[in-house]
Amino acid sequence: MAAAAPAYAHSRSDAWGRHLVAAADLPPGAAAVRQAPYAAVLLDAALAARCDWCFAAAPGLARCGRTKRAHYCCVAHQRAAWRAYYRAEAAALAAAAPHVPPPTVRLAARALWRRASELAAARGEAQAQPQAQPREGVPGGGCWGDVEVLQTHWDALDGGRKVTYAQMAVLTRQFMAGGAAGGQTAGPPPGDDGDDALPGVRAIAQLLARFACNNHTICDDELRPIGVGLYPLGALVNHSCTPNCAQSFEGPDIVFKCAKRRATGALPPPPRRPRATTRAAPRRAAGHRPRRTLRCVPAGEQLSISYVELAAPRQERRRTLLAQYFFDIDADADAHAHAQTGCVREPLPAPAQPPAGRGAAGGGDAAGGARDGEATVTLLSFPGRARPPWPEDAADGQLCQVVLRCAGGQARALPGGVCLLPAVPPAGGAGGDAGDAAGLFADLEALALSGGGVGGAPAAEGAGEGGEAQGGAGEGGGAAQRPASVKPPPQQLEVVQWGDWGAAAAAAGVALPTAELARAGAAAALAAWRLQQHADRLAEGGAAGAALRAYRRGLAAADGVELPPCAGGARVGLGPGHALRARLTAGVLKAAVDEGGSWPAALAAARALVPVHDAVYPKVWPNRGLHLALLAKLALLLESPREAAEAAGGAADVLRVTHPGGAVLHEVLRLRHEADAELAAAAAAAREPRAWSGRPNSAQSPAEQAAPWAAEAAAPTGSCAQQRRAGERAAGGGAARALQDPVESVDLVSESDTEDSEDMTGSDADEPSWISWFCGLRGNEFFCEVDEDYIEDDFNLSGLASQVPYYEYALDMILDNEPPADVMLTDAQHEMLENAAEMLYGLIHARYLLTQRGMCAMIEKLKNCDFGRCPRVLCDGQPCLPVGTSDQPGSSTVKIFCPRCEDIYYPRIDYQCSIDGAYFGTTFPHLLLMSFPLQRPPRSSERYVPRVFGFKLHPSAYGDGRDREGAGGGGARAPVAARGGRGGGGGGGGASSSAAAAAGGSGQAPQQRAQQGGSQAQSMDEESGEEEAQRREQEQQQQQQAQANSRPRSGSGR
């Protein structure tokens, strides 16, 4: 079969370099590019949970017996990995033990081993290492030639990064040498170029520089990083601030799908870039997912993604791209801004160094500087400009907004904004001398060949398990590899302010100049940024609780500090949609979810991020869909079904395009179904409480009826009182804690959210009665609502006071009577009281069912099949009735009785099996059928007939044991009597014995047995009626027939 034509085409231009364009019109969600990696590696945290070949997460993975590190889901994948790369890697890991190189080193080694195999195969060597074939339908990862033409930007690198890459190259070379020599440290002949099997240090360092600009961080469906991969074809997709593609992964394979913010239009003009980079297009940033088109992309349009996070001001994205990818989306913007008249430059005190805490060794600073270097901060103020001194996007006004909070609580948005940025590095590089770095390779080459093992290299000391600070792509994990003699460059920060804040503040009654207000806004931004960096380090170290507290302090700092006393207690703080506040809020959300206890704070943070995501992301974007999915899950957890249904619907619209058929989409659809079911049930209960029972639609199939409740049925459920109190604690307890903690409630719940929640909650007047609430609980569908006038009649409650504890209080709770004002109950006593009310209502319910009104209510439920259908196939889905096997509470659970086959079964839904059977009694279904004969179906006369190859089974087919059970005690004596007789007398004796056995006697005279049979028949007529006598007569006839069939075998024995 011919392969399908690719949806992309290669193109080249002077402005963009090599890039990909759409070969045909691509609809939203269409996969534009798909490629397997040239080389890929799992991160250390994912090694034990995922297959090293297919990157799939599966239980029961088999571990490699030699290295004890790699895991595989099947033998075929283990063999494929062994042939492709793991044979050499296992030997290298064994030689390097106990040290383990970081993922970037292992990725470089895998790429170079594949290169060596390709070169050996090109020379026709018989011993060339075989390469694994790409998966079916997925293009391979290309060849070494595709990797070699990728841009390194080596000339644009500063000396510090060159030193870092050189040290990582030494570590990679030593690691590969140990595998090639079987643990020996001897290397190839000296030289910068090395050989085919082991390149020189310079070549490996330049390969690591390619990784920094071209690698992709492999993520799962929820955007959690699990590995790093090199995709030569995917690296050709350029950056755009309005991308038309998003990236995702299917195992280790990268996929790009279409998504458009605008209906029409091409990419913006290409960015101006340094001359040295015009050879190749800019590469995507590490840490983003493979790309799929998310909008309708016309043929010939360039495919693009965003290399950096879109939830950042344009100038911040521009400087990040310039520092890491060496191209400028707005050339000369800074020079133009600094040349503006009216720019006031003022040095600010450096932010205090965050306190050392758990996890302080991991992660990087968002502002782009070294964490352990000194920071210098400069305030650039443009009071005469209403807009920023650089090109801006539509969302920049929200991402840079500053507000003036007056003492009375009013907030006024100030014109302009404030933005914290990393300073633009000088043109020649920002640290170290490039000449010193260039002269370093000779010394490093000698070090690599000096005979020291992997552990003897200086870079190896910090490259143990998880020693790579950046976790894969990006800077090649260089933070842990910096030599002690190299002092990190100072961190340069700029706080840019624009707008006439003095005039706006004067209009609000605050008489302060713009300069002082600008300093206050800059101080708020710096304090929030400092606490964000500290909280990020705590989160990376696994201290979710401490990180949550740090993020909350950052949100409080974002509100600003008080201005001088003349301002009347006013503050200058960051707006609700400011980029720094959004990052702190996202940190609160993640830390609260990781902690697993602060669910109200997590829901408030998720709500606060929705308007920010709507402003910065395209309508169809993976981050936006996943965030809405999380919001739906949190809202349903905290019993806000309306909000959960809306969020799940929005998430499903996005994920159908970005994650078609994935587990995340199925989870969102399940959440929406549950939320819709709760809303429909609540609406039905409000309209007609008596008619609602929480049942699924009778027109649905059994599988569809069971699907909405499958997850909840599998979870253990407590009593109804426990369910009710758990909901009250989830809804009310969290709000109380939020009010007690002033930092948690800072700008996480807006006024509109509060109004929406009040609308959903409703007033106390609309609250249903206790009886309606109890009968509406899931699992209580079998109960009907007992009329209150029946409960208020003391005659109907006779004898129950001695069976139910706290009888008077339980009765008042059922009737919704207010307890006495002097009675104060603890939570434990209140729960005991609700359990007592549940028991009392059940016993009253059992009596009410025997009345005319109770039976009429249950007949309506019977018609609606609320009690389920008979599971017996030959009953044709006969509706059943609830019944108990004992009238004593606590003896047994409720069963369902089928009027057609007259047998009982367990309820189909698990949480209905926990209801006490005494709440329905042993009399109810039979009395109902006697009182309403039309409700009794005809008795089923069909019986299942076992067959073998179409033939009915003889009663003796199961052996003598079954015959004896069916024929009674006489059947065991018949063969003995037959063998004891001689001639005709013997036969007659055998026959008479058989007849006696068939009649049921074992030692009695026939006359006595006849008399007993007559008395038994008479007693049956008196006790059970005519039908019972006929049934017993049929059983006796079957026993006689079975005994008659056994007589020929007895005769033949004679």
C-alpha cells in the first residue's frame, strides 16, 4: 500500500530560513506533522513508571536485570531497545557505576551511538549495530545529516555557556568510552574531531548546543514532562506569537495539530535575527508539547508554534527568545525605548535573597539570571507615555495592569502598567570571555584521555541521580556543572513603568507624584517576584505545603505596600490579571492540588485564572482545555455542579481537537455527565419532589444507566448522615478556613464568583424537607416519601421508642422541628442523631408500606422500574419489588423480589445493597400483589433446559450422586435389593423395593405411607393452598419417573 502524502512541505526563505508549510488546507485538529525521535530519553523521575522504549505508563513493568534502571512493558520492546541503543548504554552504565549521568548526557550518547551505527552501515561493515524500525505509520527520526544541519548558534553563545557545554561534552565522552571499551578508560587517538565511534569534545559540545535550541521536552496528556527528545523535522517549525499549531506527544512520537486565533490572515512579519542565524529557522523552546494544527490552516501557510509561554507580556517573550534562541521578534525595540525623551532611570535596591529551604537546588529563575548571583535592579519610568515603549499585544494591558487600592477597599486601575524584565544582554555575550572558552578544548581533550574514569571528571561530581538542574533540554543541565572558579554573572533586572499615575491618583484623592507611585509599584512587583522564585524552589523540592504558604505570601505582596500617611492608607499593587499575579495564582493551584487538602483554595485559584487564559490563549489550546478540565473536577468535588458542567463543556470542546480519543477527554465527558445528572435531579426535585428518585432514564440501555454511577459505585459509601455531613464540611468548612487565613482569600475569589455561588446555592426557603432530602440521596431510590400526618399519629409509631435511640430528637429531625434553644450538640452527637433519624424513618417506612397510600406510592415506583428488573433471562426484564428477609433491624440487607419467578435477588447497584431489609419488611411485596391482583404478572412456566449438541440431558447424566439427590433415600437401596434376589422372586423383590423407594418410603408399610401421604396433602391444602399441592405432586411424579428409569440398570446387574 502506498504511503499517504504528508500534510506539510519543506520551504526556505531568507527571512525564515528552512521551515514547513501546509501542503493542503488543514482543518482544525488535523495532524500536520508527525515524527518519531532521532533519539529520546526518559527523565529520571519517570524511569520506574514508564517503558524505556514506548514511554507508556503501565503496571508491572519488567526491569532490566543488568542496569536495574530501565523498565519495559513487554519483551518485544526490550529487544528493540537493546538492538537500537541499550546494548552500549548498559555497558556504559555498568562502567560508570555508581555514578549515573544526567538525562542530557544519556540523550547525547544515544544520538552519537546511532550516528556511529549509520556511518558503519554506510561503509558496509557486517558488524554494524542494527537500528530499530520506526513504528507503523510514523515517519522515522531522520538521519545524522538531518541533525547535523540544525543550528547551534555557537558564535552567539557567551563564554559561560560554552564552558558549560564543554564540561558536559567531557562527561558524555567519558560515559561513551566506558561503554565502548567494556569499562576500560582508554579512548581513541587524541584530536578535536575524534572518530566515528567517539567524536571529539568540541563536536559533542556543539551537539549539546544544538540540543538547547532544538530539543523538545516530551510530556504526557496533562503536560507533565516525562522525557526529552530530538526531532529534526519538528525543529523546523518556527515560532510565532499567534501560532497556528500546538504540539502533543503519542508516546515518544511528536504530533502537531492546527489551532487558529484568527479566522484568516498569515503569520506576522518575520523577526529580524543576527546574521549568523539566517541559515536555519529558530527552534522551539524546550518544555513544550508536539504540535497539532488548532485552526483551519490554508495551503501554503507556514506552520508555527510558540516557543515560550503565551501568558507573558510581549516584551518578556521577546527577551526570552533573544536570550535562548538568538532571534528578535521586535528588533531595535529596546534601543528605541531607551532613546525616548522623558525616560527616567533610577537604580532600585536589590530584592532580598530568598531564604534557603527545601528544594533550593532545583529549578531556574523565571527572570533569566543566575540564582546565586547578585542582582541589580533598574527602574525605567515613562510617565509621559500612555502605552509601553515597545510593540504590544492585545493582552499586554491586562498582563501589566496596576491598580490603586484605597483605604475603603475601592480599586482604581491606573493608566499604563508595570513590567519586570530581564535586562537585554550586550551584543558580545553576557558572561565570560569567548576566547578563553575557545582555548579550553585542548585542555579538556587531554583530560578526557588522561585515564580518569567517569567519576574522576570534575563535572561528574554533580551529575549523579537527578544531577541535571534543568531536567533535559534548555541549557544542557549546566547549573550544576559550573566550575568553582567561574563566578556567575550578576543578575540584571529592569522594572519598566509607563503612564501618568500621578494624575489618576489625584482624581482618586491621593496626592502623590508619579515617581513615588512608580517606586511603590516596582517594589510590589519585585516582592512578588522574589516570593515566586522561593515558592518555585520549594515546590520543585516536594514541599507542597511550604510552597503553598510562600505563594500566598507572594499574592499578599502583590497587593503592594502602604503609601506614605498622606495617601490615607492607599496601596499601589498589581492588577488581578497581571502576569506575576497569574503565576502566583497558578502556583497556589498546583501546590494546593499536590498538598491534597486545600481544595477551596485550589478552586478559587482555578476560577481566577480563567479570564487570564481566555485573554492570552487561542480558543482551542491545550493549556486552556486542561485548565477547564481541572476546574470542572474541583467544582464537582466541592459540590458546584452548574459550574462543573459549564467548565467540563468548555474543556470537552477544546480537548476533542487537541486530545481526541484520549483518557483526559473521556474523564472530562464523565465529569460533565455527572454534573448534568446532578443538575437534572435537583431540578426535578425542586419541581416535584415526590416523583424524583434519582433514577436514570428508563429508555437508556443498562450499560448507559450504569455508566454515570460507575465511579461512585466503586467507592465505599457511608451512611446517609455521613454523606450529608461530608458535603457540608466540603462546602462550608473550606470557606471558614479561607476567611480565617487572610492570605488565602487575597484576590482568589472575585465578587462575581461570590454572586454566582450565591445564585447556585439558593435561599433557605427553597431548602427541601428532611424526608425529601433523605429519599433523594443516591442509594435511597427504594424509599418513598412517608406523609408527615402519618408520622405525627402516635398510633403508627407504637413500640418504636424502645428500638431507636434518641427517639424524640430523631423524630423532631424527621419532621423538621427546631431543637430546643438550650440543647447544644457536638459534631459526634449530631452524627449519631442523624443515624438514629435514618433508622427511625426506615422502621416507619416499613409500616407505611402496608397502608393503602404507601402501596400506591410504591406501585408508581414499580411502573417506573425504580427497584430494578429481574436478572433472570426467562423473566424478560420483569420489574421487581423490594423485600426484606427479616423484620429485625440489622439482620440482613434489602433484596428484590420478582413476581414472575417468585425468587429474590440482590439489587443491581452496589450502594443499594447496604440498605437494611427491615425498612421494607417480609410482608410488603406479597401483600401488595394480593391487594392489587392486576399488578401480578403470570407465573413463568419456562425452565431452562440443558442440552449437549442439541440433545436434552437425561436426569441421570450427572452421575449417581445426582440420581440419589433427586430420588431420595430409596434410590440408594434399589440396586442392593436387586442384587440380593434370585430368579423371578429376586426380580419381584427388586421391583417392589424400587416401587417402595419411588413412593418415598425406606422402612414403612405401603399403607402407612399412603396414610401419611394423605395427611400431608391435607396439611398442604390447609397451609399453602391448591397451587402448593400441585407443585409437590409434580415433584413426586418426577421422582417416580427417575426411579423407573433406574430399574433396567438394576435388572441388568442381576
